[in-house]
Amino acid sequence: MFMSPAPGLNRLLFFLLAITGYVQADEIVYTRAFDGSEYGYYHRDLLRHALAVTPEFGDTDVVAHSHPMPQGRQIVTLKRNQADVMWSMTSDEREAQLIPVRLPLLKGLAGYRLLIIRKDRQTDFPASLALPGLKQKTAIQGNDWPDLIILKRQGFSVEGIDWSEWYGAMFNMVERGVVDSFPRNIIEVSRDLARYESQVLTLERYHIIRYPTYEYLFVRPSAPQLARRIAVGLSRMIKSGEMEALFMRHENHRQAMTILNDDARTIHDIANPTLSYSLDYARWDLQPHKAATALLTKSK
């Protein structure tokens, strides 16, 4: 687990001992929802880079928790000091339990939801369909996803399904016509469809549901110095351009930006009752200095 660096001369002594091999690197353990090298690649790399560009805080190794787990269990694991970091959409409740590093890792795009539907059902989602009509369409989400609460409280006809079954079951429910759609965030939807390899499903063409929400790195409550270190590292990465380069390195991120700029799509805005604030620097790629400065201020 992460240990705070010693101040002043003690920090210098720590550094000298580290480079001579007498100090073992602190192990930063992150949790994740799924196994496999592809899941969380971007978030994992961000964490590693943020730690790498802050060597004055000490030497670290970043490792995955041995067991994938749902988000609710991840929160409990961090609160019990059995892991250090997780990533998740934020909410007031989650920020009361863990330490948020308030930088939207996905540029605020976590709240842009596209609909996975059957190919033969596109006519049920015409370009003229307004928000009340979208709310009447049945949808599916994960039981412990903040999105389920948001959509339900805004009047959508949406149900939750157990986390352990989500990947196959949610797609399957749309395939079989049990529900009309599976809302998925704009960052992940193209990759998920490609991985699922369905001959029946497709991406709905005309609509985006948008609500203010952000995906953060969260740190266990007993490690504020680690949260500060990550904030400093991410701030440096924004200023240097490393974070934008890392974001755009991934094909699904580039696809998301293309979809976002599609004039054929209507954006339907709804409120987020689980979050009491909004950020004016979520698009840190458009205003890097403001985002880097605000990140350090909001992560004290």
C-alpha cells in the first residue's frame, strides 16, 4: 500500500535509499470490474503515467487486484484498505465514501449514452423521436451502475441486471427483443459491439442521451497523499500533452469523437440527480491550463 513520502531531508534520504536498492517500491493496487488485459487499459495507463511523472513522491509498482469485482464491492475493498485505487463514474454518495481525483478521465463523455438496438428496430427510433418517446422505450443497465439510478429518476423505462451477467445478458436481451435498447457510453459502445460480434445488433443512428457525469480515479479514504500525487501527475500530463496523446491513442476514443461530431444526431439533455455539481473544465483537451489548475485546487 502507498506510504506518504517523508518531508525535507527525510525525502532526500528516501530517494537515495531507493536508488541504491534499500527501499522497496510501494505497491499500488487497483481494482477492476473484469479480467483480461483489454479492460481498463486506458485507466490503468493513466494511473501508471501519473505515478511515473511524480517520482519525488517515491518509487511505486502498479498491480491489479487478484479478483475482478462489481463496483459496489470495489468500494468496500478500498474502504477496507485492501486496495488503493478504482475508477468509476462519480456520484455524491461515492465521493462521500472515497477520495475522488476530480479530473474527468473521459473528457466528460461518460454521460453521453448511445443506444444499442436490433438492426430491424431502427424505424422505432426515427430522427423525429423526442425525449418523452425515448423514455417510453425499454432499456437495460447494470444493477450497481449510477446510470441506472439517473435514468430511472428521469422517467426512463429501464431495469437493472446483475453485474456478473451483464456482458452477455444485456446484449442478449436486446437481441431477443426483451428490451428495446442497451444505453452504453459513447467511449465504450463501438468497442463493445465489435467484441460481441452480433449479426443482429447495431448502434442506433440518431440519438444521444446526455447528462452531466464524470469518470474519476478514486482513492481509498486513508490515502489522501496518494490522491494528491495522482492529481499532481495528471495535472502535469495535461500540461505536457501526454494525457491527450494517451487518450487519442485508442481507436474507440477516436470513434467516440467522430460520433460526437455527427450532425445527424440529436442530443437529449437530462439532469443527474446523483451529482450536486458540474465542472466547467471537463473538456480538458480544449482548456488544458484551466483543467490542470482546477484539478490541483479541487484535489486538496
